[in-house]
Amino acid sequence: MTSNIGVLIMAAGAATRFGSPKQLAQYQGQTLLQRCIDSATAIFPNKVSVVLGAHADQIEPQILGVEIIVNSHWQQGLGASIACGAKHVDTETNGVLILLADQIHIGPEQLQVMAKAFEGDNIVAAHYCGARGVPAIFPRSYFEKLQGLTADSGAKTLLNNAEISVTEIALPEAALDIDRPEDLHTLKKQ
């Protein structure tokens, strides 16, 4: 089933708390964004797209191996970036995996577990810190709903709807995202 899942990596934010484009911050010899791209392409080759927005001109020349989608309305938040990306998903795919570029501990192993839980018509979401979140895989039947997202809460409105059945995957690794330079500094010291 992994061959028929498209991937959208969200990397459009301004990273105001970080103070510079965190997508380009270095960790273990790679940028955060390229680490995420490499993890995704290891499981979903030729199916990965990156949604850029703020700092797109700086970021685009420094990433390899993906389709670039630029969201001109990135200021409207994560939901708008997901909606923009979802409009570009190949309609032949059975599902789309939404990833955040700054979830530094999400690698190929975690993505493989999620892909195996995807049956073609179910939502698969990471479960951490007592809630559902991304990474998450949405089936084609949800593409239209993804395209209609606007709020900064991203896909959480869909993931936390009690009426929607979601396959939850325990992924405590997803809890760590990089918001400030201190987060990255602390991680490097561990």
C-alpha cells in the first residue's frame, strides 16, 4: 500500500519563535527539512512533495528530490498549507501522509508502521501526549475535506472528530518538534 500513498511535508511557516528558517537548521549534518524528506522518500519514493511558504526563496535551492508546492497564503496557518498541498496530490493515490518538517524523531521506521496500518479507506494518525496528531495518513475520501482546511490547527479538526474512525499508532517520537533554537541545542547535547 505504501506505493500508493502521496506525502506532503509541511514547511511553509515563518518560524518566528526560531528566529530564522528552522527548516534549514542543521542537525547531524543535515537540515531538518532534508532529514524529513529523506525519511519520507525512503518509504515513499517519488511520492514526496514539500509545501513551502515563508522563506521559500531561501529554502527551495537547498532541498533535493521532491516536488515543491508554494503556498502563497501561508500566513493563514497550517490548515491553509495543508489545503494548498492537498490540491496538488495525485488523484490516483489512495491516501496522503501529512508530515511536519520539524518532528525530528520521525524516521522511516515510524512511517513504515503507519503505512502498514493504512488499508486504503481509513485514517491513520500518530497518538502522543494523550491526543491524535500528525503524522497522519488520510484516504482519498478525505482529500476534499483537506482541501477545505483553513484554521491554524491544521488537520486536528478532522483527527479529533469523535464521529470519524481513526486508527491510532502510538508514536511518542512525534511529541518532539523544534520550535526554538534552544530545542535544537538541548537535542544536540543529549
